[in-house]
Amino acid sequence: MTPVPPHTPHPEDLRARIEAEIAATGLDARGWLVPTREDGLPPLADGRPVRALVLIGRLGRAGWSAFAASPEARDRLPDPLDRWSTRIVGDLAAHLGGRALFPFAGPPWSPFQNWAVRAEGLARSPLGLLIHPEFGLWHAFRGAVAFADDLGPIRPAPAAANPCADCGPRPCLTTCPVDAFSASGYDTGRCLAHLASPRGALCRTDGCRARDACPVGRGRRYGDDEIRFLMRAFRAAHSKDAR
């Protein structure tokens, strides 16, 4: 009998399998893109060029419980969320035959926001954060996996409707108690000084007032435990930078 050649999965089936493996970790496959020369991605360890990239992150409250139950969340060592992301996305990349990339690993820094615009069609909010048409500002990117395999045609995502365009009052720009957000950008120092003061207690426990004021995706807001964790992590990261 003539041997039957091994079945080669269709590229779209491969992408679906990769997305299912990402979902099993508690994270989300946020979108796909084909890197360009401007992205400056080096080849994989075996010398093959990167032909596809999947962004990995979270949407709304989903995924927080996976991190909260992890060893990193309980070991009281610095940067638990980044360490958890490094382990989870790194293991995925090793299993799938790709290379892991992270928004917090640098320099050089990977252009995750530019990738997200191309992979998901997201728009930039007045706060500088990317806004999702359903989840608002309640989403995050934790990593990406680069592949040298042919994963089929991947087209840029169409631009999503920018909900900020129809938001007349833009409360995100007027709610910050110390006016840290303005047309000239975000004043990190003013924000951190407020958080360190007695007046900053509400922001420390309930999160950024400006982010919370956005009406888009209000029902997708992170839980209180995550909000407090992220505020502590924000202050710790900038304290470390200052040293």
C-alpha cells in the first residue's frame, strides 16, 4: 500500500489551536499580525524570520483568577504579575515552537501599542491608553508569541469605532483630583505625589479616578482586589525606577 502522507493542518486550524492553548492558561489571544521590517524583530533561534505574531493579554475581569492562584501571586517577591506572565507566555512559546515577547521587557521595548492597533484595530483614548469598543480601558497585554511557520493570510484588523469620538464631556480628562492628564500628556510625578499623600487614599484603594470615569465598558471593570494590586504595582515600579 502507498503510505498516506501526514496530514498538514490548515493554517487557520493551527491558529485556532494556538488560540485554544492560550485560552487554557486564562489569558486571551488578542489578535494576529504579520510583522514588518519596521518592527525590527530578529529571526528565531534557528535563523528563520518571524512570519506571524499573536498578541496575548486580558479582557475585562477574565484571567485575574489564574494569576491570583499562582505561586508568583503569593511568594511576596517583586513583580509577581510580570513574572507570572513571563512563565505562562514563555511556556506557551516553548510548547508552540515560537519566541516569547513582553511589553515590560526592555530596552529595546517591543511596540505593543502599535501592534494592538494593527491586530485589533484599537484607538487611542484621551488618556493615552488604547480603548476597546466593548471593554473600554479594562484590558491589558501580557505578551506575544512570534512564529516562523506559515499561519495563513493575516490581514490588519479594520479600525474599530472610536467610542471617544462621540463622548462629548470626556470625564476622563476632568476627574483626576490633581489634573495629571492634560493636552500635553500625563504628569506621572504629580500622580505619584498625590498617591503618596493622605488625599490620595481613594485613588490607592479604588484606582485611577480618570480611568474609572470612562463610561465605555463600565460593566467590565476590574475587581477591587485587582485594582488595589495594580495601584501598588504602579507605585512600586516607579519607586524602583527612581532608584
